[in-house]
Amino acid sequence: MTNPDQAIESAIVAAGANVAPRITPADIEASIDSEVYFTAQHGIEGAMAGLELHARHLVSGHHVGNLRFLTFCVLILRNGFTVTGDAHADSPENFNAESGRRIARENAIAKVWPLMGYALKDRLSAQ
């Protein structure tokens, strides 16, 4: 499967529109210091183990099992800022852990673009 950000980057370069300062997929990747993946079930189990579960209603065993189909990605950027993305399967039969992590990461990356765009614009306006 083609990375949509890389496809856009290729189109920009092919059009010759890459002369002004801008954010690239490589810039986005370089801004990431580390990444963490877990399911909502992992989060609930960890919170229960540490007795730090804050829930409106106690989650029943049936629903805890369904939380294994909700995947989170936390990107920790080089400056320490964190960005999250998530992915969920519509049914247990459609769940694939690898795909869930990939989609959750793509959703987190989508949140990094405007942050880096703002930072670039801020630097350019200060010149």
C-alpha cells in the first residue's frame, strides 16, 4: 500500500513546487523520538493493576474483551510533545493488530502536520 503522504510529496516534487520552505514527510519522521502502541484493553488492565482506573461505570468483562480491538499510537516528538492516533475494527473478525497499529500511527501523523506547519510559519514570520 502506498503511503499517501509520500504520494503527495512525489507530486509536489514532480510539479517543481518544492522551492519554498515547507514540511516534508521526512521532516515529520525526523520529529518523532519514539512511539508506543497499545490497545484499550491493555490500558484498562494496566490501570486496574495500578488501581488507577477512572471510569464512569465499571467496565464489565464482556466490554473489556471488546476493547482489544481499539488500538492507540502515542508519538513522542523530539521536543517532548505527545500526539495520539487510534484505530478500531468494526467487528472482531476484521481486527488485525498490525493494520491497527499502522492506521493508528497514520492518524497520529495526521495531527503532527499542522503542528509542524504552524512552527514553520512562526519561524518564517519572525524573519
